[in-house]
Amino acid sequence: MVGASVLRATIAHKRLTPASRGFVYGTFAWVAPLSRLSDLSRGWLAGANRAALMSLWECDFGPGDGSPLEPWVHTLLRERGMTAADGDIVLVSAPRCLGHVFNPVCFYLAFDRTGDLRAFIAEVNNTFGERHAYVLFHADHRAIAPDDVLRTDKAFHVSPFLPREGAYQFRIACSGAAFSAHIHYFDGAGARALVTSIAGSLVPFTRGAVLAAFVRYPMVSARALALIHWQALKLWLRRIRLYRKPEQLEPRITGSRDEA
């Protein structure tokens, strides 16, 4: 089982076409079962749904209205016929740091009672304040193994240097000691155009681990946003084609290609 943890991670991002370009940087995230967000409480240093140096607020995710996220996730899964995920729902996300938060992607991991991963939701945010959730699981609802690939059609505009059309492939692995997520984007012609990943070790959510992560990356969300714009500037200077932002599609929650 996965308890409250700090994920000490590396993010890798590589564009393959029309020009090859990549970068790697360090980061951290919080990992916590949604039923036990109180486990994040560390006084003035950390907490959930309350003011602290770093805090995880449920209003920053999902429907965005501050309602509890765990029943929301279970509802999304039940609506799609997924009932095998009857254990913990674990959120992997950057917290607010000094009141600021931006998550390019966060993950809800849906486990069964034996600790097997049965489904996950990749919740993607763009820099225009929009959000889309991809709900993924196997068509036969079997457990998701670390090497399993799940696919979904791209339905959300993220980068002005990539079209909205195409597809994603996801690989997710999570244990009590490590977490990794690999996302490959394929364009409308089926060519692999982008590979990204976040991977690292999980350490217990102690005051020391939380403070060490903050000291190393004091404004983790603001840093991520700055790096996104810095990389975009580099691509713009190389005259990479720009795509105009389209209106966001409905519904804003879509499923796997493998879904029954």
C-alpha cells in the first residue's frame, strides 16, 4: 500500500519532430491517499485544505469546487463500469507553495483492496487555465502491470507547438518505494512526436523530507511554469510551427481506447 509520501523525481521531456529537443530537471510531488489527507498535516509547514507553507487543496483539482475528491473519482470510475478499484485512491501532485500551484499533469491512482492498481486518471492542465481528465483502465478491468501500455485519444490543447489531434500512450507504475509515469504522444499520422516522463523514489512524509524538498525546489509550481515558457521561447526562436488554441472540447473527461 502507498501511504503519504514525498516523491523525489526527475522530469524528462523530449520532442522528436519536427525538430529534436529535450530537457531534464528535478522536482518533487506529494503522494497521498485521498481518504487520509490529514496525514499531510505538519503544522505550519504542510497541510491539506488549510493555509500552510505548502498545502494540498482539493479545490485545485477535479471539479474545482472544493468538494471531496475521493467520491468524485469513484463516481467517474463507476460511470464507466470500473468497480474493481475498491481500495485507496492516491493522488500524485505538486502542492501549493506559498499559495501558488500549477500542475501540468497530476495522477489519481485507483487501487483495489489487495493493493493492485486497477485504474488511473491523468488530469492535465494547460497554461490557459483549462483542465481535462483522461480515465484509463484495461477493457477487462485486470490489474495494471508496470509495463502495461494504455491508450487514449488526445482531446485537449496543451502546447501551441503541437496539434490537438493524436493519441497518448501511458505507462504507470507505483509501489511503496517508487513512482513513474511515462507518456508518449503520437500525432494524427501516428508518428511518435513527444516522449515525457516523471519518475523517482518515494520517501515517508516526514517533516524533514517535506522541508528538504521545499528547500531544494522552493517554488516548485512557479518553477515548472517558468520552464514551460522558457522552452516555448526556444521553440519559437527556432520557428517551430504554432497552432492556434481551439475552443475546449466537451466532455472534459474522456476514457481509454481500451475501454469496453
